[in-house]
Amino acid sequence: MRALPDPVWPVVVLALVQVGDGVLCLGPVRFVRECFEGVGFPRAWWWVTPPVKFAAAAGLVVGVWVPWLGVVTVWALVLYFLLAIFTHVRARDFGRNLFLNAAGMLVICVLVALYSFGL
């Protein structure tokens, strides 16, 4: 592991994506609502997603100066998106939500882990 993430910009971009995703989950907006419904995510638990996204963004930002926290956060996001992929497959939701959203974010998170944190 490097002393500090290098380069930093992918970590910051991923943090901004998580903030944006958290904001979209606040309502949630229509396509997020349809995604939750498509995989059978219980409506009573929808409120959990924005704090998780905001916490991930905070962990990534702080991880710029405290690299172990950034590493833990980025690998937690990898796990989150692996679970999302599993959930979409289990629900037979083989559309955009699986391939673009969940799988795309999984690839981005793995690339940030490898590129910026050297893991």
C-alpha cells in the first residue's frame, strides 16, 4: 500500500459519485425507486442507502489523508456492488441496473483500489 493515494483524483471522483448517488437515493428518484422495486429491496429499508453512500464518500475523502480508511472504504464499496450484482441476478433483473449501474460501479471501484491505492 502506498503512503497516500496516488493519484488522488480517482478517489475524489469516486467520492463525488457516491455523494451524487446518495442524493439520488434520498427521494429516491424514479429510476432508483424502480431499481429497488425490481430487486425486491424492502421499502422499509430504503432510508439506509443515502447514509451508506454519504459515509462511503466521507471515508474516501478522509482516506486521501488516512490511506487505510480509503482502502477499507473502497473495498467495502467493492463488496457493496458485488452484493448488488448478486441481488440483480437473483431477481433476474438483467437490464441496465445490473450491467451499467452495479457492474459498472464495481469495475470503477476495483480500478480506484488498484490505481490509486496500489492494491
